Amino acid sequence: MYKQKLPKKTNSLCPVCAKKIPARVFEKGGKVWIEKTCPKHGKFKEVYFEDSAMYNKFRKFGYNGRGVSNPNTESTGNCPFDCGLCSNHKSHTCLANISVTNRCDLRCWYCFYFAKEGGNVYEPSLKQIREMLRVGREEKPVPPTAIQLTGGNPELRPDLIEIIKICKEEGYDHVQLTTQGTYRFYKDLKFAKEVKKAGVNTIYLSFDGVSKKTNPKNHWEVPYIFNNLRKANLGCVLVPTVIRGINDLELGSIINFALNNLDIVRGVNFQPVSLVGRMPRDEREKQRITIPGVIKNLEEQTGGIISKEDFYPVPVVGPITRFVEAITGKPQYSLSCHFACGAATYLFLDGDKVIPITRFVDVEGVLEYLDEKAEEIENKKNKYMVALKILFNLKKFIDKKKEPKNLNFYKLLFNALVKHNYKALGEIHHRSLFIGMMHFQDLYNYDVERVERCVIHYLMPNKKIIPFCTFNVLPEFYRDKVQEEFSIKTEEWEKKNKRKLKDDIYHRDIKKLESGKIYKKTYNNLKNFFS
């Protein structure tokens, strides 16, 4: 049983041979662990969740989604080796991903995904991309309306603007672009404006820290990226890959930096590192951090202004989905991923004071109330009148005395629940800072129960839809295998494009970037919201 108390049994993979093997998830020393034994390669034990109390809090919010009614492949009962999606998958696609290139202008040491000299270049054609988008939109009963263009670095595609337009043409309301911004965004305002005009809603911007040491990827370019995003009226989400011993002591500073740029930063989405590849246990222990570890650091580094009580797992919004479905009578977006996959909260500013949403909203009270009333609405003829009465009562869960000044959260919530559209939800994000985290799996901590409930899926040129944690954790079965089929040799690409792959590599002029007024203004004299 998915939500059962610990200890419990599940299935995992051998970190050496990737064989599917039984595993046990259990509590010890205040942490949650996963343990498994491969007949050939022996026993493996890995931390699964660094706080067992938080695990148990999150556990009660888990639920199975409705999955897909028109699977792309048949289930053989051998998850995760029959992905496609199959009929056994417990969630629909909430965020679809398309890798538009494996070319990148950087060579980050922890990245495992870029075109290498002597390898292949994967860049699906516009026709293939349109076909992939259509496969996603054909998913039933709830087709995805959010797409993320990723890579490599999508900036390297000369036809990126056309790709964005195709996404909008195929019915995707939310288009998100993943990049580090070091190829065009930091130096090309016209490009930023074209991206916005074509239909991108959010830039998913890699950002591993405020200092040069923690963020060698794009520390020097970020001020110029922000400057162009502001002029283009284009928002972004900062995406730090969190590695213990590398940048885990700057998590509070990252949020403070975001609050200093709240006019364009919509959120911070921390991603605890996925330890892909063979790695000795002592090395894993040095770098491994899980969601509770990130939250603990945030609490310490913000002086308790942000606390672990402020965070809830992603599927906590299940009652909201049920309530909207009761009103409309139609299946809705359902964030039914595993409760251990991610966590989130919202921060609001009242002048210079940071106020987490939990300080003025009884979050669990609202959710319990909506869950109870959803059933009441389902049995009524005049659903909208009943729903309006229920929504009026939501005021009792909001403490107006503690609510930030100039914020009418009840109105935002009312509009989101009644209109339940993209614009209504966007109003909440424009008035707050979203703090999220998503811990993608690796072979050491792999739990098949998690991948069965994945909501972030890759659209593939072979018309399959692949969960994130099979696409990247089992590349030889999915990512690399399929992309090799649809890629060309580096030599062929270079001949066709009359340039070398290595010409893409970015070489920065640090002295020039640091001497700019925009750089100095961005990093100097930052307001400290947590002092």
C-alpha cells in the first residue's frame, strides 16, 4: 500500500546492473532509508528522506491520480522497463518536457547531458517537435497544457522562436524555457523580447548560488540576463541544483536574492542533486542531500523566518482538484506525484517583512474543508450556488490581522477556484515568491512507487511519453537509446552547419562583466530580508 506506515516493501534497482530488485523502506535514527540487495552485486543502503517526522507528515497527503485512459504502450508489469506511458501509471502528465537539443555552450562537471566530440547531435526537426507535442495533447482524460523546452541549452537552436510558436499553436497555455542564459539572453535584448512575444511564459533559469564559487555556471551573466528579462517583461524561476558541501550553505542567500528581484523572479525551485553514475558510498554521503535537508538549511539560514512547518508535499493540492472537478463535472489537472518527490510553500512580502503563507492561512483547514464540501457539491443540482456559499466560508481560514497589507488573499483564492484558469492562478504567483523543491531519483535511492506516480514526462520522437526518473536514470533504455536513433553524427552536423561543435562553447570575459554597472548594482548592497 502506497501510503502505509514504515517499514514497507517496494521495488528498486541495482545501482550497478539496473536489475529490478525488492527493497525495504524503513526508519532509523530519525531518518528514512531504502535498503536492497542485488544477487550479483550485494547490499546497498541509501538515505531516502532525512527527516522521518516530515516523511510521516507528507505521507498523509499522498493519493493515486487517475492515470491515462489511452496509454501509449502496454504494461508488462515490469515497471520501470515498459514506460510509454502504460496503463499502470498512476498520474497524468502535468508538465511535458521536450529536449530540443543536446548541444550546450557550457560543460558543467555534474551534468551528464550534452553533445560530446565524436558523439551524436540530437535536434528533432520542427515536424518531429510538432508531432511530439500532439502526442502529449492527445493524452486522456487530462491532456497537458504546460510544456518545458529543455536541452542541452535550447538557446543554441536558431529556430527556437519557431519552436515556441508551434507549442502555442498545439494548445500549450504555459511554455517554460530551461536555460542558463549564457548563449543569448545575457547579451541580446531583442532575443528576449522575441521569446516573450512568441509565447514563453517563464524562463526556468539555472542558478546555483549567489557567489562566484557556488555558481560558476552563470554568476557573471545573471545581472545582464535579469536586465534583459525586465525590459522584455519576462518572469523567471531560479533553479539551484543543491549539492551538500558545494552550495548548501547559500540556500537562504538564494531566496534573499530572489526577494531582491521579486519584480521578475516568480519562484525558486531547489533540486537536490541526483547522483547519476557509479559513486563510492563515502562520496555519496558527502554530496547527498534530500528535501528535509534543504528545508533544514533554509530554516537555519533564514533565522527561522522560513520553517519546516511552512512546507507541504506537492500532492497536498488534491482536495482543490477534487473541489474544482465537483463544480465543473470535468477531470482537472491533478498533481498526484509521490509525496516524497517534492515540497513547496509561498512567501509574501509585507514591506520588508517575509511572511510565509502558513502564518496567515490555515492551509490544512482549507484543504480539509474543500475535500469535505466537494462531496456535498457532487450531490447537488445547483452546483455553482452551493459552491459560492462554500467559497464565502473560506474567509474563516484566513487571519486578516496577520495577512500582509495590500494583499487580499481571499480574493486571489476565490478567483483561482471559481475561474480555475491560467490567469487566475498567475495572479497568486505575481503577488508571491514560490519556494519549491523536486528531488529526482538516481539508481541508489530509486523507488518504483515514485516513478509510477511521476507527473513530469518527456515527449519522445518515437511517440512514447517517458517519466523523468526513467528518462534520465535509465538513459540506456530510454533517453540515449531513442535519441541515438533520431540523431546524427557530430561530423555530419558540423559539415551540414559549416561549423565545429566546440564553437558553441562559451568563453566569458570576467573582467568586462564584473566592471559593468549592471553587475555591480545587482550584487552590491542587497537588502537582507532575514537579518
